[in-house]
Amino acid sequence: MATLQGGLLGPDPGALSPAQQEQLRNFKIQTRIANEKYLRTHKEVELLISGFFREMFLKRPDNIQEFAADYFTDPRLPNKIHMQLIKEKKAA
């Protein structure tokens, strides 16, 4: 479709109606709330991600994908996370 000064000449069949926009906005808000609740109840996610970033910044690997694959498939990783969870519970 041709444009006029950056706008469409006719109606955009892909555009959302105001009601659809509001429904989408509410869906996004509810999704963010659900994600936040999930992360708060699964502390191990934060430990996995922060541990990965810490190791990545310390080692600064050239091949990040290979490093990530090795990090997340390390058979010792579940035990490391478990021990960190125990340590945090004792500190609280």
C-alpha cells in the first residue's frame, strides 16, 4: 500500500481496534505479573542466570554459545544451585 507522509492512504487491515489494543495491553500486564510471580517462587532461576553471567564475565570466552552449552550441561550444576539455595536459606 502506498504511503503519504509516512502514513497509510487507506485503512490498515492489520491494525488493532481500540478494544483489541486494550485487551493486548491487559494480556501483557498479566503476563508480566505471572512471570514475576514465577521468578519469585523459583529462586534457582536467578542463581542459574547470575552464575552464568558471573562465569562468563570472569572467563570472557570467545565462543559464548559453546561456553553456555558447557555451563548449562555441566552435571555438577544442579548440585551447585542446590547448595546455593541452602546457603541462602540459612542466611535468611
